[in-house]
Amino acid sequence: MDESAVTVREARAHLADFNALEDAVDELLAREAEAVLAAGGPTVTMAGLLADLFTERDAGRDSGVM
């Protein structure tokens, strides 16, 4: 097997690492959101969040900044 080949076992291990990292990020974001809510912070809908994200991205393109 050459150096660039990956066994199924290695691929599964990397996928498990990725899944664990993704789960940890989800947990961190959930804790941060709960802290904001506990402090009386604002809430936002998913549609509002996405609209804000894409508005910021489009504004950056218009100004030449990305």
C-alpha cells in the first residue's frame, strides 16, 4: 500500500475524531446560548440569524472586503 492509502480502520478513526469534535462544538455553543438567555440576552430565529449572516457577507462583497 502506498503512503497516500488509508485503511478503513484509519478512516473510521478519523471520522470518529471529527464527530467527537463536532459534538464538543455543539455542546460549547449550547452552553454559550444558555448563558446568554440566563442573563436576559436577546433571542433570534434561525431565519433571522441566516439573514444577518448573508447580509454581512453580501455587504463585504460590495465594499471589496471579504
